[in-house]
Amino acid sequence: MKKIILTTFLSIVLSLVGVNAQLSNTLYFLESAPVRHQFNPAFQPLCNFYISLPAIGNSQVSLGNNSLTVSMLDYDKTKLLNTIKPSTLIDADIQTNLLGFGFRKGSAYWTFAATAKMAADIAIPNDVFRLLLNGNAEIINGVPTLTNSTFDLSDSHGAANGYIEAALGYSRELSEKWTVGVKLKYLHGFAGAKLYSSNLTLLSGIDDFTLKGNATLSASYPDIDNISVKTFLKPAGIGGAIDLGATYKPIENLQLAASVTDLGMMRWNSNINNSIYSIDYQFYGLNGFNINNILTGVDTGNLTDSILTDLKDHLQETTNNKGFGSTIAPRMNASAEYSFLNEILSVGVLGSAKLLNKKIYPSVTAAVNVRPANWFNMSLSYSVLNGKGGNLGAGLGFRLGFVNAFVTADYIPMYYANLSSPLSLGGFNITKVPAKTDRLNLAVGVNLTFGNKQDDDKDGVKNRKDKCPDTPFGVIVTKDGCPLDTDGDGVPDYLDKCPDTPKEAKGFVDPDGCPLDTDGDGVPDFKDKCPDTPEIAWPTVDSIGCPKDTDLDKVPDYLDKCPDTPEAERNRVDSVGCTIPLDSVALGLKKPGTSTIGNASANSNISGDNLDSDGDGIPDKIDRCPHVAGVKSNGGCPEIKKEVKVIFQKALLGIQFETAKYDIKPLSFVILDHVVRVLLENPNYMVEVQGHTDNMGDAAKNQVLSENRANAVKNYLIEKGVPASQLSSNGYGPTRPVAPNTTAEGRKQNRRVEFVVSFE
């Protein structure tokens, strides 16, 4: 009998000081709290490194049940029994941090936490309350009349686990949309117990009670008389659990999250006491005892001893020392949170479900969260639990220097009812009591945090406002977080080797920010009226980049063999600038490099070698664009404007991607937008977007990368309005280098995207 009393007492104690099953729902939305990953291992703290202080780093307590409130004390019996659920679950959970830390490494985040926990619960069938409130009989006309004869106690069960949890967590950002996480837990148990009854029934007569059935009680607890440090270092039970989670951002400002936590169990193998109790016991009342003595406290001890002795005589106990298992109550979470006003304000909803003894206990929480500054975070919540609303919660998080603190509370009593209580001298007193007091969750924490994820590139502009989140450290930025570009040429100051480029040169600069000089004649493109001047003519160009023609005979000086042609003869010179005799002109001879003189036809488009389908004066046999009128200087194709050449050249040098990826860097968007404008203004341009790589690494992977990069550029142009019929894309991998791959500079030139223009 003493063993029964001791084991039962242990179960009750564990139930009252149990640890960690019901976490704070409000804390779920308190983004500034670094320990928020306990809800979902995919949640990454905002800080780059944190230390959770012992005891105060993360302490939580949860007390409650799914049926009973203080205000029920004022109910009549019928209303009270109708309110109580078929099975009343009472639980009490507490956890306290022993050691914890976490750190960011690239797109990954590692966490470790050692936490003391106990999780306990007890389920009480409704018939227990029916017996307590109604008794088994009522007095009718002075005669005891049986009203309740059978009480089903078969669903009575309880469990308690006290243990230390060591958890190693890992999360990783797979992309801008997806983050996944996993947490592995080792459970070091020091005490546990579980009670279960499958067929326990109380039969009642007017004068007697009969208790029938059986119950199983398993317990593992240290020797109370010899407790030491070793008692807790040597585990009484060992277990494991796993947390899994993920977050997904389908659109900007919306985050979806789902997780399952504490999916595991424990095995108890030390100090085991397993007992199976079978009973068929009939109690015939209080014969032999004076009722007045009982009411006044006399003989009460003898009465208790008598009942216990009588009960023991009818109790059949079977014991063994075999180990037993116990599950850790898993919890499932699913949430959605939408932010606006630059993430200063957000609204969220959380659905949670706790699985206990094959039953699901759900709750739903809606929250409004305010983050006006990096150092301050506040959350207000409203929860529906046990089918009841009106449960308000609040949370506050703040950071002062490297000290980060939070405090939250769920199910704060907001509604009050009148409760009548008897006065000592007669009458009744009306007292205001909370109407909904079936649960209370509290959580507090003080942690040390370092670094801030909210500004990944450390440029002083928060991520949510930063339009250039990859700015190199130390670069001066605008209020939007983009590198400063003083001269507005599209090249940021930290890369600009010509920071004073004139405004008229915008769109005509190289990746170094210097004015382009496509033909190399010393006259920048934005001033050059002749952007295709050949190298031989460079010494003889004028201030606008055109070859000089001193005698004005339309033959530039670098080709003119007769540079002093008289004014009267300017219109009859040959291709080298020398005068053609008058008799040769009269015979209708052609001036080299020009159309026919006199009455000869400029377009011999009849047949044969002189066929000219587009009528541009260039025979089809040498015309690169035989069906589109063009110019001889461009092989019979339409002349590509100087501005277009500059833009395509800039794109060749300036389109950048993330390393080994095909994500276009934001810095390249300005360049590509220029390409968009050119293609929209010239719908006859048919453009092939070509992707190229260097020869480093696997050739097959380089081929795929070049294809993906070319396709990424094509898709960007289409998204900006360029007709898909005007574009094509191909990847050539490392097969078409423009420079040796033996140097870093050469490999850089080979990693490029080219635009090849055709007209048919």
C-alpha cells in the first residue's frame, strides 16, 4: 500500500510541475525573439549570433485544462455537468533553458539548446464529476432513492516525463522563397510515470459501492533516500525526438510556415516499478462508526485506516521491473503571415494541434504584430481554445545594445463573472472572478544577440527597404540602399573610374563608367558622328570623330591621293580623290565605290549576278540581307545605329549574374532596360541572346549554365514587353571564347551574354 501511495504521489507531483508541451502562441509571432525556432526549426533568428542565458534565456510555464474554470463554482449542478467535457484533460508544463546559442553561416543557421523539461497530464472522465456533484442517491420524501448506479471510469489516464533535452538544429535558405529546417533531440530522462485504466467501473447501490476493473501504473523515479548528482547524470530513461519545418514565400510580403515538433519517445529502464491492479471491492458504508464523531473529527484516522486496510485486502497487484516506453506529445503548427507598410505591420494566423493519447487538442490564434524599429517588436493575439474565444494574449520584445529580451502571455483573463460565496455570519457575498481561466501561458527570456539579418549587406538600409541587398561592405549608398552614382551614368561611384562623366554621355559609358569610344579614334561615342572610323583614319579625325576631308571632295584625307583637288573638280574625282578626265565622264564610266553616273540604272535587279531583290544597290550574291534594304558598309543589311551598338557593347560587358547561378544581379537591370528600349523602337531587329562561359569546371554544367543565363535574359526582356517572336536564346558553354582562358581577365571576358542582331 505504501508503494501505491508513493507512486501515485510522484505522478501528482510531476503533474503539478511538469515541463514543456504547450508553448506560447504569442511568442510564435514575436520575430525579434531568437529562440522562436523552437516552434519551427526553419525559423532563422534575425541576429547573426546569439547566446541564451542560463535559466532566464528561455523560461516558460503553461497551466490549464480543457473544461474547468473558476466561474463554474457558481453554476448549478446540471449546467456544470453539461459544460464539462466527456474527458477533462489537466496539464501543467514548465521549461527552463540551461544553455543555448546559435549562429549564421552563409544561408544556413545552426542552433544548440539544452533545456530542462517535464511534460505531464491527467485525464478525468466526466463520471467522476457526476459522482462528486450528484452522489449516488438523493433524498426523496425522506427516503434515499438511487439515481446514479453506474460510473464509467475506464478512460482515466495520465503521464509525466521529467528530462533534459539537448537539441541540435539546422536551417537553410534554399532560395528567396524556401527555407527548411530540422532539429535532432537527445532526451535524458530522470523521472517518468504513466497510468492507464481500460475497464474501471464503479457500481453503486443505496448502501454500498462496488469497484471493479484494473489499472496499470508504470513509474521510473530515483531512490528518494539516496538522491545525489549521480542520480541525475545517470539517465533513468533515454529517448529521442525530431522537429521538422519549412517556410515558403509565394508572393512578396506573404510567408507560409508549417512544422511538426517533438516527434519521438522515451524508454525507461532504471528504477522501474510496473504494477497492474485488479480489484473487485464492495464498500458497505460506515457501519460501526458514530456519524457525529466523524463530523466532529473524532475517529477520522481510524476510519481512514480501516478503509485503506479493507481496500488493500481486495486489491490484486501484479508487479514486474520491465522497462516501458512513453511518447512525447507532438505538436503540429501551420501559419500564414502577411506584412505591409514596409514590414512595420503584419497580421498572422496560427493553427496548432497537440496530439496526446491519440486525441487531438487544437487551437487557433490570430495576431497583429508591430515592428516600428529594429529594436522594438510588439504582438497582440486572440486565441480560440477548447472551442472558446475571448482569449487575449500580448507579447513584447526589445533590444538594447546586445541585450535582447522578451515577455509574452497567452489567455489573459478579460471577462469576469459574479461568484456567490457564503459569509461567515450568514448571507452571501458577490465576488468578481475571471470567467475564462482554463489556461495560462507565460514566457520570458533574456539573450545576448550580435549582428542583424535585417541588414544583410550592412549598408545601413534595412532589407525590407534595400533595393540593392548585395552592396559590397563600405560602399556609400542612397536611401534605397543602392550604390551612389553621382554622375548618373549607370555605373556606381565605387566602380566609376570617370566620376565626372557629362550628362549627355549617359548610356554611352563602359563598365568602368568612362565614355565609350567604340571605334577608338579618341572621340567618345556621345560626341562621335562617325562611330565606325577605321583605325587607319584615327590620326585624321576632326572634333566630332569624322575623318577630315581637306579639299571637300567627299574622299577623306586618309584615302585621298590628291588632297588639293580644286573646287571646280570636286564633283568628278575617283575613289582616291583624283580628278577624272572629262572625256571619261562623257563615256558613262562608274566612279569607283559609287552608284552609276549619268543615265545608268542604280539597281540592276533583273536577273543573274546583278539580281538585287531589295533594291538597295547591293547584288544578292554579296548582300547579307538580300530581302531587307540596307547599306554597303553593313554588308547590305540596315545600318545599326550608333546608340544601339553602344548599348549592346555595354550589355556584353555589364550583365552580371550570381556566382555559378543564373540569377541576374539588380545592377544589370539598368543595362537590360536600355536593350528593351532599343528592341521596342526597332521591331525589325531579330535578336539571338547567346550565353557563354569560360572553360573552368565541368563542361556539361557550363553548357547548362550558359543556356539558363541566356534564357534568363530573354525572359527578362519578354517580361518588360519585348515580343517573344523577336527573341531567341542559345547557350554555347565554353565553345566560343573571345579571349584566352589562361588568365583571370580572359576568363572574365568569356563569361558573357551577347546580342546577335539579324533582320530576317
